[in-house]
Amino acid sequence: MKLATIGDLENLHKIERECFTIEAFTKEQITRLLKSPRTVSLVAWINREVAGFIIGSIENLDGTKAGHVYTLDVAVKHRRKGVGLRLLKGLEDIFAKKSVKTCYLEVRLDNMAARELYRRQGYTEVAPLTDYYYKGIHGVRLEKILETST
């Protein structure tokens, strides 16, 4: 696992489209996220191939530092190998070292695999997100209290 760079853009965009199809971030959106000083982007490799990536940012949420996971993507051929878990833990560790107290994210209500992954990692579903993705496509917000190293 390493920090993602703009040089990874083509691979990240390909995996993003594979994972999220119609809801995928555009190449321009991923570029902005990779270039932003507020974001943390990690990429996982398996056999010299990008297996997945995660992008998050540190934000001020009600006067407290919070980590926001924007996207967690694992290429279909590399699923069920622990890639997503390693990426999530890697991002949480970076957030915790930067004194982030809470990590949150949004997920489609019907994405049971992702919801289960997050539940097993200590995330709690805190708010429904009606029509969050599109009309009739609902989401849910999840949060986790991080153990900071301060």
C-alpha cells in the first residue's frame, strides 16, 4: 500500500467505473481529490497491478476533526482478499495520527457487502440518506470513533 498520486489516475478511474458504474466519480473529480491538500489517498497493489484504492479527507465537523471516506474501491478480480479492509485500516491509521476523532462515510442502502464490512470494523449506522444517490436510491451514513495517538 502506498499514497496514491496523479500518476495512478487512469487505474483509479477504471476501478471506480467498474465498482460504481453510474454513480462513479468522474476522472476530473478524482483528479481534484488527488490534488487536494485535504485528502489522503491510498492505493493497494497486487502483483504490480492496482487492486484497489481509498480516498478520504480531514474535515472540521462541529468543531472537531473528522475523517470522511469518499470512496473505497476494490477491482472485481481482487475482491475477497482483504484489500478493502487493509485500505480502510490504513486510512483510519493516518486519520488517527492526525488527531482525527471520528471517521464517517456514506454507503448505498442496498450495498450489503460494504455495510457488513464497515459494521465488522466498528462503524455504526447513524442516519438514513433518502434519495442520496438518485431518486429512489437511498444511502446510510456510518460513523466510527477512532483511537487517536495523541
